[in-house]
Amino acid sequence: MTAISMPAPGGIPLLGLGTYPLTGEEAFRTVRMAIDLGIRHIDTAQMYGNEREIGRAVASSGLPRGDFFMVTKVDPGNLGAARFADSVARSVDDLGGPADLLLIHWPPPEDDFDATLDRLMAERAKGNTKAIGVSNFSPAMMRRAQQRCAGALINNQVEFHPLLDQQAVLATAREQGMVLSAYSPLARGAAMKPAVIAAIAARLGRPPSEVVLRWIMQQGVVAIPMTTKRENALSNIAALSLELSPEDMAAITGLGTRHGRTINPSWMAGRWEP
């Protein structure tokens, strides 16, 4: 199948494949399945332990590396001066070439915040990535990071779905010239359960998952759902052709609260808010 056609805010394909927690042959098979269906945006991270399998899947497709948009993220344990550059070099080697987008996976310690961003910019200067960004950064962190990087950051990857109010983060991204990417876009299935979404899905004759993904993408937010099933991947692609009314968009947005996180590690306590 040819590559699916999709808008690309900030040069990032609007729909991608998330690969956490896939490892080994399951990661390889899932990425090949997605490639065969036309998906070219593949999201991974050093923390996931699957960069090599993803690189192998891309290489085995026979398609030019330039056809893909490959995203990876620097592990929190590799952010310091002693490990950052070597870890990125390993990622580049495992992925079969420079990343298209390299992110800081989790905010660095306060006393190393600016220096970590300097290291990220250095990797772009060396050609190990075409673009740079961050992940799990609050609005205040986004502003500080973008100022440090002189406007070079194009992306903040965050948990984003109807059950979590991330409108402040989205507004800041737009203010700072960045695009948001949504991990856990279906909230591990929970985002498909509200009656509001079920009613919209029934009226449109589409699965609730497609309604949720379209709500995300219709805001210009990149969606990176993970699925190992071909039928689900096809459904995710079908969400690109759906259009929600302003009333439906507002009703879904109204479901969000600040307490809707599915991923909330202890080390981020007190760091999420603006």
C-alpha cells in the first residue's frame, strides 16, 4: 500500500505509530504491518528498548529511509554530559540513520535544564537529527526551553486525550510555534467509554476510537496510537477522513479534567502545572 496522505503540522505527519511497550519480534512485526498499511511516522524512545528492531523493520521494507519520519527520545538517565552524545549515537546507529525528530523524554533536573537543551541543540548541529523537541514539558518549561533554543523546538509530546485537560499546554504550543504530539491518545481505552463519545460515534456510524483520534487531530495535534492489530491500524487511518462538528468538538473537550492522567510518575509530582 502506498503511503497515506495526511496533513503535517510542523512537518510532522499527523498520524503515527506508537511503539511502547513493544519489544523484540513483536516490535518488528508491528512496525512492518504499519509500514505495509502506509504509515511512515514511527515513534520510539531509548527507554522503550526497541530502536534496533524498528530500524530493522524500516530497512527490511525496501523503502528509502527518507520516506519515513522517525522520532526517538533521550532517556532521563542519559541526559547528563557524560552520556547524552553517546546515547544519541547509539540511537542513530540502531535506527539506521539520523532521527527526523529527537526529543528530551522527560524534563531534566533544574540544575541541568539549560545545559541539557544545549546538548540537544548540539546533536542537531552534528546532523544526528533533523529537528528537536521535548516531551512532558509544562507550559512554563516550554517557554523556557524555546527561549534557550532560540525558537528551534518544534514539538512537545504529551499525554493528550479527551479525559485530560491539556488546553493550556496546547495554547502554549501554538504561542511558542510548536506542535503537540499525543501519546496515550485513547487513555488505554478509557477515552472511548464516555457516553458523549459513544453517542457521537453511534450517530456518525464510526467506532469511538476514530472519534477520539479525530478530536485530537482536528486540533492540529499529532496522534501516535499503538496497536498490534491490522484492523485497528486501518481504523486509526480511517480517522483521518472523519470530520467532527464544532458542537461535537466542544462536547468532547468538555470531558477533560486536570486529574485525567493515565501516566503520572512520582518524579513529576508538582511539575505538570504551568
